[in-house]
Amino acid sequence: MVLAWCPFSLYGTVIYTEGLFLFLTVAALFCFDRGQYRWAGLWGAMATATRLPGLALIPAFLWVTWRQQRGLKALAAALFSGWGVAIFSLYCWLRFGQPLAYLIEQQDWTRPGDVRGQMWLKQLAQVAIGPENWDKGALVNLSHPLLVVLILGLAGLGWQVRRWQVRRWLSQAQLRPSSDPAPLFASEMGLYGLAIALWLVAGNPLINTLMVLGGSFLLWNQRKRLNPLALAYGVFGFLIIYGTGRTMSVERYAYGIITLAPALGLVFARYPRWGYGTLVFFGLLLATYSLKFAQEFWVA
């Protein structure tokens, strides 16, 4: 449900590679985890041929092979997964005379003169101070940063109030700290409202930032509950995203890391009301993105 209601599932319903890539990576991880190494290598090769982030499968397979001492068959499956991008490179060489054409064309999405990390700095600045202030290089509009500070301050205060309510309710009810007490509906609705307010102020740069930075924190937070192979794939997938230094369509690359869906599902299973609220927000974003996409606007 998390994967389907995520607003970027939009790309899985149109002629983009997201749907195929998710299927191939899930198949490769599933087969490798169960020792079906021939199939794992085949699905992995198809994944690396479909999208470059599929290369995260190779170090993930190698890491698990070394940690769990799986043997030569697992090592062969990991190495065979790279044949997909190798064959595609051969095709690019024969067709265009450049085996790395798929990497060179990505430079068109980067402005000349940008240094590594500058695009991330811009995106974070757009969230914190606003696009107008970033473009002008000065605080010409104070309303955006002031609203962000106000919302974050209220959210921090609301979170502390919620923690106090939880401790008080648990001490009275003598329940375990892992339970999700019921009498906190009002405070949680307040936090939901502040989250939506922050989105209305910061816009899409906030969503894109949360998909990557929030997704990375989510993996770390759920690292002990995730399958080791799934965790390794998620980590190497994010390393590829950070390594490119690009923020263009970075939310789609994060959505393609299948590990995020079960990690978020584990959080929602423990705190169901947070899950319901998040899925409602996902539905709102999905409807908004679908309308924009249908009108041929850029969705990012």
C-alpha cells in the first residue's frame, strides 16, 4: 500500500521505467535471498540494463555474500548482474560510437559551472529561505524563512507536548512504551496540520529533500528490522544518488529503491494513525501530481 499510494507511483502507471525497474529489482533480491542465484543474476542483469541505479544490486550482493559466506555461486550472481549495463554500453558503442553515451547525456541536466553539491545546497536553501531569496542572493522576502522557523518551532513544541502526554498516559495505564496510546488524536492532528503547512510554504523541494534525506534516516532507523540484503541494497542505492550530486528527478530515484516501502510499512505498523495520516497526504499529492502530469507540467 505504501508503494502504491506514494505520489511517485504515478510513474509506474505511464510509459516510464519505474514499474519495470521495481519488478526486476524485487525479483533479483527475492531470488538472491533464497539462494536462487541463476535467476538472481538474470534478473539483476535486466535491472542494470533498465536503469543505472540498478548497479546498487552488485555491491549489495557482494556485501551479503561476504558477510554470510554464501560461496562462489552467489559471487557469480553478483558479477553476472553487471552484464546488463555492459551489454547496453556495447549497444551504445555500436549505435552512437560512445559506450558511455547514457552517462554523457546526463550532463545536459547540469548547468555549466555547477560544483558538486551545489544543487543540493540550492534545494536545501529553497526549503529554508525560499526560491526567491536564493535566486536574488539576498533576503528580499522575509515571509518564507519566518514561516518556516515558526512552523518548525510549533512542531518541536507540539512533539514535546505529545511526548509528555505519552509518558503521562503510559504511567497511568501501565502499558508498554511501544504501544500507540489512543488519547493523542488532537496533538497528532496538530502535527499533521503543521506538516501540511510546511509543504504549502516550501513546496516540492521539501518533498524531494524528504524522499532522499528522510529515506536515508528511515533506513538507519529501521536497520535492525530489515532484511540484511534489502538494507544493503537501500544503502548502496542512496550512495549512488548522493554520488551523482544531482537533485533533478532525485525523488524518482529514491522511489525506485524498493527497500523504502517495507521500512516505512514497519513504522506504520507500529504507529497506525501516523500511517493513515501519511497515506491521506500521499493521496493528495498523487492526485495533484496526476493532474499536473495530465496537463503536461513538470512533476518534481
